[in-house]
Amino acid sequence: MSIPEAIILGVLQGLTEYLPVSSSGHLTIGSALFGINPEENLKFTVMVHVATVLSTLVILWKEVVWILKGLFKFEMNDEKKYTINILISMIPIAIIGFFFKDSVESIFSSGVIIVGIMLLVTALLLTLSHFYKPRQKEEISYRDAFIIGLSQAVAVIPGLSRSGTTIATGLLLGNQKASLAQFSFLMVIPPILGEALLDIIKFSQGVDVTGTISSTALIAGFLAAFISGCIACKWMINLVRKGKLIYFAIYCAVVGIATILFTVFA
């Protein structure tokens, strides 16, 4: 992977991590266009995902500080309830990570046809969340946090947008738009950092986790993902509050159909 390719893919990751259009799907498509080995792309994906986690911490630093302060108070407060919700949402993705990691990684090397199909599923979910108007809830319950966590676990499939799936699921459950984007972005931080930690452990044990990507390309992709992630995170929170996800449904449908047609007739 060259430095220009790493920058392009980094920007692609940073923008699409927060927009409901599937970052993993776009990385798979981008890698296919550049002729990059899927396994090599998987290593690069870990780095750019960590970059977007850092961008989340930068944009939502007030919320993160609010949570941390509440954890040190000797009482059951809103901050502790919020943390419990995040922990509950992590259960499904933790099960996937511990017991089905190899199976999930094999999906990333199964070609772009699965990306096209899952982009259509993302479009369907976003469309349903736009037209279906359930009764609004005051706050995200423990039950809803687990269901949203299930949707995050399913969204490890390339093409099925994590943010799109979790936000759409929350909307279909009747949760408020204002809190969903923030919760969706914060709940992904522990799983991604956990994945990065596992790769660091592998590296310390002498296992190659960088493939043939140069350190310069990794750094370039990391910075590109971080900067674009900061922009997209702030933008997406405003978009969710305004309820304009239907436009992303149209985008996912168009890209999904184009990807399938290109794969079939190429």
C-alpha cells in the first residue's frame, strides 16, 4: 500500500465511520479498486479504526469527562447508568470477538459482493427508521442498550454500517435522536481499543500484524482517518438530530446496486 493510497483510505474510513454508509464496506471497495490484498487491508483497518476512536474522544470530550466524573461519585447517578448501558451494549460484540473472530475476519476476504448486499440492507434499515415513528422514550433502557449492542455485533459484516445499524435500531425502539448518535459513537470505543490491544499483544509476541504496509503509510492513514473522523463525527451528530438519514439510505442503495452489478458483470 502506497502513502497516497493510505491517505485516501484513511479519509474514507474517517468519513464513513460516522456516516451511516459502512466504513468497512467502503474500505473493502477502495482496497479492491487499488488492488490491495484483503488481509493487508485488515491490518490497516485496525489502525484507522483506532484513529477514529481518538477523533470521537476529541469531539465528545465533554461527555467523556462527564461520565468519568460520575463514576467517582458514591451514588447511583445518570453517569453510572450511562456507563452500565455502554457495558451492556458491549456484551454481544465481545462474544463475537472472543469466539468468532476468525469467522468474522474470513468475511472480510470474501469479496465485494457481500458489501453490495449489506449496503442494501443498510439502506433498508435507514428507510424503516425514517418512516416508522414509535412512541418516544425518555432515555435508553438497559434492554434497548443490549439490543443496540446486538445490532453492533451484526454490523461487523462489511457493508452493514455500524453507526447506521445502531442508530436505526435505536430509532426503531423509540429512542430520541439527540442521544442516539452520541451513544452510538461512545459505545464503539471499548471494542475497538480492545481489538487494538490484542494486536499490540500479538506484535509483542513476534506475530506480524502490519503485513507489508510501511510504517509511513500506516501513520499517513492514521492521521488522515483522525482528521476526517473529527469532521464527520461532529457533522453526523447534527444530521441525526435533524433526522436526515433518508438521504444516506438512497446513497447506500445506489452504491450497493452499483457494487453488485460491477461484481457480476466485471
